[in-house]
Amino acid sequence: AQSVTQLDSQVPVFEEAPVELRCNYSSSVSVYLFWYVQYPNQGLQLLLKYLSGSTLVKGINGFEAEFNKSQTSFHLRKPSVHISDTAEYFCAVSDLPGGYQKVTFGTGTKLQVIP
Amino acid sequence: SAVISQKPSRDICQRGTSLTIQCQVDSQVTMMFWYRQQPGQSLTLIATANQGSEATYESGFVIDKFPISRPNLTFSTLTVSNMSPEDSSIYLCSVRNSVARTDTQYFGPGTRLTVL
């Protein structure tokens, strides 16, 4: 069965500093990985996704993530954060493309950007 | 990408009553899902809404408590029945189009439910 572990429940970081949000996954077959962001009082918005190809994936708002198969990780990074990045970030895994499947979400990491 | 709207955006309800949440998508989608996000927790899939047939429920969720309808490819409802304070949560509608094989799930803004 697939699962996702987000190691940090909260990450405080100063504005303009770099940040890394960690995500590890387990899956029995080929994986498809996602990062979603949830701003306060809003639904989830897709940040980026890894389906195949280059292991470095660039998303919206300057975020990027690197798929590391040997370490079963998909960490999210941003070189310089802004106050507006304060939100909760969810890593998710889906085993197969298309068709019926269940996407499994991690428990989320709250990013707090400090002015 | 799909644009999803939910009604109501929030509600405060009394114990023992029921609330129906609507989800409307701006385009036809193959698959619609309902998730629950309890305070301080991640998303939990309640069920997959199937057009023209009964929804497929995940373990721990039953039709009597969470009846779901999906009359067409752009609309679905989730009812939270006989509510208790433990049902206080954010309920999210989500869609994907497996025909397009995009693999992306899009989410509505959520319905924030408080049960007193």
C-alpha cells in the first residue's frame, strides 16, 4: 500500500531565507508524486507534480521538488521565501496514471514565514 | 484545469440535523471525490461519486451517514446526516479526468462545517 510521510509538522523560516519541506513515500510500483498548497481558509492548489522524466520538477511560485527514487523522497524547496508563502503544504502519492485510483496525502507541513 | 465551486462555503449546524453540500464543476469530469479534512489533520477520502450509480465508499464511511449523489458529469452532492460535533470538519470536493490522463486532482474551496 502506498503511504506518505511528511517529517515536519511545522517549519518556521525567516523571509528571504531558503526552505525545504520533506516528504518520503512508499509504494509498491511506479509512483506519481504531487505537492499541494493550502492557504488559510482555502482549498488545495496544485504546486507541482512528478509523473516521469527529469527528476527536478519546477512548479508555481518559485517552488521546485526533486524526485529521489533511491531515497524514496520528494522534498520541496524554495531558495527565498516570501510572507505570502505562509500556508500548509501537502505531499501526495498516486500509484498509477489515469483510471480509478486513490491519492494518498501526507499529514501536511505548516510553513510559517517570519518577517 | 477545472474550476470547482462548493455551496455552502461554511455552516454552523445543530446536533442531529443534516447538511447537504453541493459541488459544481465548470466542465465535464470523469471522476469526482469527496474528502474530509478534520482540524489539524490531512485529507481523508470519504468516497468516489459515480455518475448514475451508487458511490464507492472508503473504509470507515457508510452511505447512511454520508449519502452522495451524482446526477451528471458536472455536479455532485454530499450529505452529512445526523450530525454530531465529531463531524465538524472541512469537506472538499475533488475532480480528475482520467480520460485526459492528466493525473492531476483539482480541489474545490471546501465547506467548513461546525456542529454544535
